Amino acid sequence: MTALVLALVAGGAVGLALGALGGGGSVLAVPALIYLLGFTPVAATTASLVIVAATSATALYAHSRDGNVAWGTGALFAAAGIVPAFLAGAAAGHLPAALLTAAFALVAALAALRMLRPAGAEPAERAKPVEAAGAGAGLGAVTGFLGVGGGFLAVPALVNVLGLRMRRAVGTSLLVITVNSLAALAARTGTGGDLHWALVAPFTGAAVLGAWDGRRLAARISGAALQRLFAGVLLVVAAAMLIDVIA
């Protein structure tokens, strides 16, 4: 299978995840870029930010048309995490890679298990500025340490901390991902090495198209089923990363 075909297939999977689940794009994109397309880790993480930013913005537009974005809460959530993300990212450079990978897997697993807890009555949405800012700052710090867009953590936080319904949490998380990805990309300008645009461009294009299909998939699946699916993706990612650390 040629590199171009691999880029298109992987891009479609990333877009589907972002469009349907509101997260998981960078978790899928970085390994695909490294193990399938031969990118260096630095180039892969930078290219991933390009791909995830473009795809998230597209999926955000699609979800906003359906009224599934809490703009005020999402903007505050995203803004509160920018500075902590930069500070934590600087500190992460001094920690062992294995420790960061294990921490990533642990946080993903905990988030998934919380999402799998039996749901009671559907929570009432509550856009409390203090809670939104606190959760956003915490997410930004974790995102800075782990080096990903943070959507796989934003959705559980928006559901469990702020009480957003699953569909609105998915749409709102895309706003958070877009802002975080653009901020991180601006900080990495000139440091990403050769991004191989001949592969990044089709990867991004396939991801954007996949995001539209993901949004339509999300509209056809119940909130509870979507939540279980999201949790399952997180558990698979966590298990794979723990195996990589142990091996």
C-alpha cells in the first residue's frame, strides 16, 4: 500500500473520530504519521496539529449548524487552558518519555471508566464560569504534559464537570480542540522539521471529509451509545499505550 493511500485511509479515520466523538484525532494521527508514514516524532506532532486544527474547525462548523455547541462555556473552557498548556508543555520536556506515556494512558483510562458509569437522570446544563475556567485550566495543563489536542479529555470534562449533554459536549469540545491546536501550532512554528506536505495535505483533506461523515454518524446514534463508544475508544488507546511502555 502506497504512502498516499495510507495517508488517505488514516486521515479518514481521524476525521471520523473527531466528527463523531469530538476527540481522539491527535491520538490516532500521531501514531499513524510515525508508524505508517515514517514521520519523526517532532514532525508528526506538528503535522498532527495542522490536521486536527483543520478537521476540528470543519467539524465544529457542522455541529454548530445543529445547535450542538455551547459557545460561551466552550470559549471560557478553551481560553482558561492556554497558559497552563504552555507552562506544562515546557515542564514536560524534562520528564522521561515513558513516564509521560504511562500518565497519558492512565488519564485516558480513568476518563473512559468515568464515562462508562451508569447514568442517572440526564444532567441539567450549568455554564458556571468558575467551574468552566477551573476545568479548562486543568485540561490545558494535562494537555501540555501529554502533547495532544485534548479532545479525549474535554468531552468527559464537559459532560461530568459542566453537565453538558453528550451531543453538546462533542460539539463544544471541537471548539476547545481548535483553539488549543492553533495555539500549540503557533508556538511550534519553525520547529516542526520537514512536514512532507505531499502527505500532510491529502491526510488533512481526507480527515476533513471524514469529519462530515462523523457528524452524520453522531446524529444517528443515541447519546448513551455514543458515550459508550467514546469510552471504548479511550480504553483501547490506553491499553495500547501501556503495552508500549511495558514492552
